[in-house]
Amino acid sequence: MRSCLLSCVAALLCAVRATAQGSLPSTNFPVLSREHTDSPCVLYDSAASSPLSLVAWQRDAGLDLPTNQVIFIVKTQAMLTLPAGTPFGDAGQPFWILPQAQNPNLLYLGINVERIPGGIFSGPVSIQLKRLEGPGYFMVWQATGPGQFNIRINTRDGISASDGFQPLVGGHEHYNWGFSTTGVYCVTYQAVGRRIGETTNITSLESTFVFHVLPLPPPTNFATWAKSYWPPGFNPPTTFTNGNPDGDAFDNLREYAFHLSPTNTTGLSNAPLFAFVNTNNQRYATLTFTRYLPARDLRYEAQVSGALPGGWITLTNTHSVTPGETNTVERVTLRDFLPASNTAQRFYRLRPILLPP
């Protein structure tokens, strides 16, 4: 065999190390997991096309973070077991809470409209919940006394105009933020206010705040996988299947298919590889790759050809299947159906294919 080519990404040029299950994602934007942040924080700029806007304000650092460039982490330490008699779920059910009383190990989130000058709005600037995408329900409340709760958001019964906040301009309040299960939650708000002397409201653009409630379950499709690394609206070309933000040999689709990290270029643990095996005293070429088991929208196609550009034949001979480093992956080795001694040259390719929804 004079030439063996792994077209696509199976060449051993470089690879990336998979992010550990439940760990914080590796990103090039802030991932907040503790300390004080006001989110949402309402800003006003009379000269802007949308005078009202929503950001995450890191008060101590003096940073305004666009909502498509920050992820909020709800650690496993935030999980508790619900007692009987609460509006948040059944007794004994796990529930993840970022508390209204500051805990140095958890996020401490506030609602903030204190940066809006007085004398502009005729009443409160409300913050309305517009949408929730996530695996469970989301609740926000203040504890006002033993067994007493001032609930501002409750998506257990859907989303209505009552789900939101009515803070007075200049105000700053803290709440409990609750999540019913682990996973990625996309919480979308819009700010609404009416300026003095006007008869109609002005509104902000809708802004989505992303929470990772740990440990994250394995993504089951490319869209949920992408959300575990990038908030919605983050630099869209970066998040497409053909994006390659870490600049290695693998685009995002292949990072997803082979259980690699799109933001980290170290390690070779799950990269595809080419090798030879001996079977029945014959030497055969093989392709070995990591198959990501939870993915419901993928199929893997390994093919061989005796010449380029065409004549591809699918490899169906499975040499071995072994467990991977976690229970979400397995290592699959497919071998050529012809021994190396019977071929002048062979070309190989391995392609993950995204299935239509």
C-alpha cells in the first residue's frame, strides 16, 4: 500500500481535550459562578436606537457584560431537597437555588435599575419574562417570612404578563432564583418603561441570560451542545457546524461528533486515528473514532476508495467497540475489507453526518 489518506479530520494533526462532565465550560468570555452580579441590570441611553437595554453588571469590577457573552453557573452546591408545603415542587424533589442572602460559594444575583437617572420615567421600568428554554421550570421569589413567598416568576403554570419585576427607578433588589433540574436554561427578558410626558411605552431589545445548572446532562443534538459552550447570539459564525473557534483540525460538527471541546486545543484523547491490525495472518487498515452516544442527530460514515476523487465504498467490518472514558462515548474501530497486501493504494475518509430534525 503506497498511500493511506484520511481525508476530513482523521489526520493526526491536532485534537482537543473533551470538557469533563459537569465542569465549567472553557470559553473566551466570562463564566460567572460566584459573588455579586446584577442581572438583569437596566441601562438607559437617550441617544441609542433602543434607549433601554439589559446587561449583566459586575458591580465590583465595573463591567457591563452583554448577555450573549456571559454564562451563569448554578453549582451543585445550590441543590437542596424541597420540604413539604412549598410552591416550588413536591416534597423530596431536588431544587437548585441561588439564594437572596449572599453565599460566598454561589452566585448572588440582583435586579438593578439604580443606574437610570431620575426624572425620565413616569413610573417603574418593568422587566418582563418573555421566554424560557430549558429542561425544567424556573422560579424567582423573595422570602418575606416563615412560609411566606413573594413570587415574581413562576413558569410551572406557563408564562404570563405577571411574570417579571416592577422595580422603581433607582432600585436594587435581590431574589431567590430556582431551577427544577439540571441543564441549560435560556431566560429571555425585555425592559419596558414610559417616559414622562409620553403616551406610549419604550421597550428594550429582548435579551437572553443563560444559566448552566450543574452537572450538565449530555447534549442530545448539536443545538443543545452549542448552547453548552456559547450563549444564544454569540458571534454566530463561531457557533455554526463549520465554525472552528479554536483553530485546530476539527470544525464544530466534528468536535461534537467525537466528543471534543471546540474551545480547547490540547490533548489527543478522542481524536480519530488510522492504524493497521493483523487478522487471520493478514494486515488490514483500520479507522478508529469516538462515537458520542447521546447524539440523536448524528450518523458516522467511514469509507474507502482505491482512487480519487470518487468510488467511495462504506466500511462495514467492525473490528472492535470498546467503552470510552465516560459512559457517553465508545471507541469504534472499523477495518478495510481488503488486506493491505491486495491493494496498490487506498484512501480513507470518516465523516459525521448531521441528520435533519
